[in-house]
Amino acid sequence: MKDWYLRQSPRDRVIVLCVAALSVAGLLYALAWYPLTTRQAQARQALVAKQETLEFVRRGAAQLKGASGSVMQGKTSDKAPYLLIDEVIRQAQMDPPERVEPSGANGARVQFAEVEFDKLVGVIAELELYGLQVSTLTISRKNQGTVSARFNMERS
């Protein structure tokens, strides 16, 4: 290889050295620099995603702490359960249910054809603050974010 190189003209030797230098630089980039930088970028993205998840969990924990504090306080109402359920649903600005009817002296049955799941959970949580407990609950998914629901609540 050395003999071949020495037989080349000075101009060809410069070209061979330039090609060799570019080849070494390309190999260093392809085998070392590029993998390191892409792994570093992936690690940064993973870190950001995990920080966002941690922040989400912390916000949820704070909400739960706040909610648990309000659960301890509780609310009182002397209304019949079906009237109380109807009132809480209206306060939540939900579409009215298909049916709200009394079930015994201390209970009520509620049926929604289609309701937003998040609002439904909020209403049930609010009703539990008044001392009503869910005795049965049937939920079926309808569309994205909506469900059909039937549930019975009873005063404990």
C-alpha cells in the first residue's frame, strides 16, 4: 500500500489524503457522533415526558387532597333523593336524564341515554357528598367521551 502511494503523483497523493480524511470523518460521524446525539435527544424527550407525567400525577394528587378535604365536610339536604339528584344534575349543566324516579323511601333510579362520562362522575361524586351511595351502576360506552348510564343511589 505504501509503495502504491509513493508511486502516485503529488497531486494524487493530496487527493488520496483528502479522501482518507473525509472517510475517517464520515466514519466517526456515522459510528460515534450521530448515535450519541440521537440517544441524547431521545433521553431528553423521555425526561420531558416523564416530568410531564410527574406533574400530572402531582396535580391529580393535589386535587384528590382537596377533594378528600371537601368529602370530610359533607353537605346536607333534607330533599328526597330523586329531587336532590335532579338539582345536582341541573347545577352541573348537563342534559337532563331520560328518567329520574324514586326507589323506595331513601333512593332514586336514574337513566341517561347519552351523557358525558366526566360530568357523570363529577355528579356522582357531588351526590356522595350529600350522603347518597351508588348501589348499582351500569355504564356502556356510546361515542368518544360519552356513555349511556343507569344507576341507583340510596341514602345511607
